[in-house]
Amino acid sequence: MFKILQKTLSTGIATNPYPQTAALVSEQFRGRPAFDFPAWQDARPAAEACPTGAIAVRDSGLTREVAIDYGLCVFCGECARVSYAGGVRMTREFELATRSREGLRITAQYELYADGTHKQLISTDEAGAVTAVTAEMLGREVERTVRQALGRSLAIREVDAGSCNGCELEIVALNNPVHDIERFGIHFVASPRHADMLLVTGPVTRNMEMALRKTYDATPHPKVVVAVGACGISGGIFGSSYASIGAVDRVIPVDVYIPGCPPRPEALLHGILLAVYRLARA
């Protein structure tokens, strides 16, 4: 027992100060791909390499529409690997949570040469691109907001609707000493009847559809739903099939979307804080 106390005192504070300060992200971490649309010479290799269809190309004569969906993206980096002239690069950006599904979609229009390469960029629609709300902005007053909205702490019920458990590993990390989500007055509960928020992972399997609906109905108002990861947002690599319905919002309403495969703990925290602000306005 003495050795445990000694180790605790010598270790000191292990908690990451995020979101009060910027997160420490390793050089090897892959966040969202960033697209330099004017410099992008050909979107076809990236679209062909993308394993989830997050980059889609549609040609009509000598014009091309390129659609990018961060809700499908698993941040694998294949699009950047096959693109040249700096059209696509991987970043370490992970604060991608948004309140609308359209907030994860970008489109670009190109005029083409005869060989199908891009002649010039006609237009881009980035109105819904990745949210500019940083976790530092959200974190400054989160405790006050939680208590103002609920008069107490925030209770989360996590629902695995068909996940591979990659997202669950990151969610579990929220409760460890490094991330310590309870410092914000946020904790996880075992019953939806005690919850203010549902944190849903995985594509919704057909066997879990009714369970998810019942969980949503059992959660008292006001409540918010957060879809976690590419699978929760869009069905991810599993999509829709005889066994999988796909996106969470095909079964229950979703208030906040957190992209990633899986999203790191700070990305989860960013999305949860964003959902708290929506709950405060409910």
C-alpha cells in the first residue's frame, strides 16, 4: 500500500489538460485528409483507392463533380498516397464533430481535359465543411453549461449497435486518469433511464435495431444522441446489407456526428462537449 501511495505522489498529475490547451498529437497520427482543390490534378486515383467510397467521382462530358464525405472516411491515407502534386495530404486534425450530417460533405466541380485530368477548378461547396468550433472554445465553460442545462452532472449511456469495438476502446479511455472525463461532471451510466445522452457506435445491425429504438425511447427528455465513428455516421466499411442497416440516423435522430475510425479520445470529448451545448438549448 505504501508503494502505491509513493508511486502516486511521485507520478503527480497525469491528466491531459485538453481541451483547456491543445492536444498533444504524435507525428505518426493520421487525422483527416485535406484537399487542395486548385492543385488537385486528377481525383480518379484517390476515388479508386478509397476503401469506403468517401471520395466519389461523377463525370458528365468535360466536367466532373467530386464528392468527399468525411462521414465515410476512415483516415487510411490511401487517397494521399496515390495523389500527386500535393492535391491531397494527411493532417493531424481530429476535431471534426459536427451538428449536421451535411457538415461532413464537400463537393468540387472541375473542367476536364480530354484525357480526364483536371483542367481547372470551377467551384467548391465547403459550406458544410468541418466545424470551426474548437474544443478549447467548448471547454472553457463546459462545467457551467452542464450544470446550467441539467442542474447536475451529465449522464451518458453508451450503446454498441454493431461495432467492431475499436470505438469502445477509445470510449473506455475517456475514463482513465489521462483523459478523466468526470472532471467535467460527465459520467457513464448503465441504464438509459438515467441518461441525458446516448453515445452510439457501430453500424446498426438488424438484430440491434429494436434494442436501439427501445433504448432511445427509454431515455428521458431532454436528450441528445451522438453517432460515433465512420460506422455510426454512415455504416462505414460495412454499409447496408442483409445484416446491417448502416447509419445510426436511419434508426433514431442524431444530434452530433464524430468522424474517425476510431475517433481518438480527444475527438470523442470534442463531440460530447458539442452535444452538451445542443442539450443546453433544448
